[in-house]
Amino acid sequence: MDIKEIHQYYLDSSGVCTDTRNITAECIFFALKGENFNGNLFAQEALDKGARKVIVDQQQFHKNTGETILVENVLVTLQQLAVFHRRFLGLPIISLTGSNGKTTSKELINAVLSQKYKTVATIGNLNNHIGVPLTLLSMTMDTELGIVEMGANHLGEIQMLSEIAQPDYGYITNFGKAHLEGFGSIEGVVQGKTELYQYLRNNGKKLFVNANDPKQLENSINIDRITFGTATNDYNIKMVDSTHYLVVEYNGVRIQTNLVGSYNFANVSAAVAIGAYFNVSTENIKVGIEGYIPANNRSQLITKGTNIILLDAYNANPSSMLAALENFKQAKGEYKLMILGDMFELGHEAEKEHQNIVQFLEENPFGTVYLVGSNFFKTTSSASHIKHFQDFATLQTTLEKNSPKKNTILIKASRGMALERVLQFIE
């Protein structure tokens, strides 16, 4: 059976499912396989729960009754179906990637564009070889603009995802020290992320570029690009204030965001510029951005007891950690406490990058620092304001004995540290 026939089944279905726990009536179930699971084993369960068709790639799970479709590889078929559907719809697609700020930028862009258009954007961070196809397959004939987040931790992944999403517009948030274990170096990160630039250049598409970022300008030469930032002829956006919530100005209109930190300026600016390019009025751009409230431990400002907490524990890498600390250095508050957890996926650079953070904190003593996790525990420091904790349990003991009072607190770490747990021990 070819992709065109499968696409027709898809159009007649209620959508795509890849997990039998989320089966909807009349859906098409794709029996994906991974290192620790085999969706083929759940083919019958999917049918019993109401799936219209099940796509399998193992003969023993194929039925000759027409309920299953046997293919060579279920994942490849899912990706091919997404490409076919993307071409079938023919709508404009904006794809974005980068080391930091992808999901925040995507949410802001969607918040702005949805003021004027019917949009579909990547849900959460479903931005990989499975998530991108699922995002495309969630778009319908009613969708007017698609916003697709693309993540990667190895060379070649962004190229592959670009070929699936086939974007008309692209944006890279930044090049930072993220996923060094997979990319090998910061040069590898730049090479991997700019695979999006190469796709856009080769296919005559457009690129949005942060004009405040020399690396982006340098790597986007000879591409049809639209620039934005504080010094550009295309979309000029000003930073008004970042001591508390970030405030920007565009077209003489002041926009009060619900985001903290000057490091979010690029994310907000991208949303403003992309909205303006797609003819969203300045007033509606303001409505979209001011209506966006961060969640999922991303740049959330929380008041708990006598403490003001900046919770940014969704993820961390050396670039985003330093940006958060630089911003926190400027924050108001007589007593400051930084609770910082390990940064993951740094490979052989882990020891050096964690020590670099400690060195910054030694040279910039603007508050008490709690370093948590095995990587930070290996670092050395003689500074009295820096405390080491081998694991969360030892930190918990300290917080239970001496919960901070009247502090401004930064909490930041990689997702695997789950450092938002700290909140329950702050009164």
C-alpha cells in the first residue's frame, strides 16, 4: 500500500495515535518501536479500543481482515505520511531550532500569530523525529499557519527534520553550549543548527535573524533574511526594562511580558518581528505577548512565604546558566540565593563547564550559592558563599533545617535534576 492510500485512510480517521493509553475512536495507530518497547505487541489492544487501522511492521501482527496495514518500517511510514500531508495542505510552515529558548520562542510566536490566524504549533517539546511528524499530522485544512519546533543533539538531525517539515520560514534562537556530548563542540553545535539555514538557502526560503547576534548574521549570509533587534532596518525592538518582568517597545507601543530576564529579549523580539511580518497589528502583538504566561518550570516568578523565586528548572546548559546568572546579578533583592543543579549531556566537557560556572560565581559574589549534583560536587572552590551538595537529599536536609526567609531565589538545572522539588522545602 502506498502513502497516498494511507493518507486517505488518515483523512477519514480521527487522527494519529502512537500510544494505546491515548487511543481515540477511529484513529490510526502507528505501532512504533524503540529500544525498550515494541508497539506491534499492542496492535490488537489498539483495535479493541477503537482504532480504525493499525500500521505494523512485523508479519505476525498483521491481519488479513483489513484492520492492519503491513509496512517495512512504521517510523519511516509515519514520517512519509507527514511529508505527504504537509505537501497536501500546502500551508506556510515556520520552523525553529536553537540551543536555548526554542520552546519559549515557539509559544510566544504562536501566541502572537494566533491573534490573526488559525495556527497549529508543536505541543510541549515534541520536537524530534517522531514529534515533528505528529505535529504536521495535527494540522488540518483549517490551519492557516504551522509552527514547528525542531530539536537535535547530533549532526544531521536538523537536516532530516527540515526535509520532513519543509519550512517556508526559519529561525534559530542561538548557538550555545548544549548537547556537547552529541555535537562534540560548540563548532559542532553551530554546524548542526545551521542545517536549517542550508535547507532554507537551498530551497529559496526565508529566514528570521536576530541582528544582535553576530554568529547568526555571519552564518546566514546569502540567505533571503529578515532581521530584528535593537539595531536593524527591518524590525526594531527596544528593551525598556528587565529588572523584574521584561518590558519591550515596538512601534511606540510598550509591551509588558510575563517573562523575567534580559535573556528572554531575543525570544520576545522574534515573536514581535514574525508577527509584524505576517501583518499582525502592533496592538494584537501586544495582546499575544502579554497574554503568554510561562509554565512547566520555565522562567516562572513565584512568591512563596517571604521569598521571591525565579524558577527556571526546565533545562540548563553552560550558555543558559551563565545568562541566567548574569540576569540574576542585576535582579533586585537584599538577600539572594542561587540553587543550581547539574547540567547534563556535556560529555567530556562536563568537568570544565561546571568549574567555569563556579569560577564565575567566585568572581561575582552577589549571593549565597547551593550547588547540587555529582558534577557540581566535583568542582572546587574556597569561597565561603558557595556550598556543595552531592545530591538532592543532602540539600533537602539543609533546607528543612534552615528554610530561606526574605530571599530572592534562582532555581536552575537540567531537567533530569527535577530541581523544582526545592519548592516544597521553601516556606
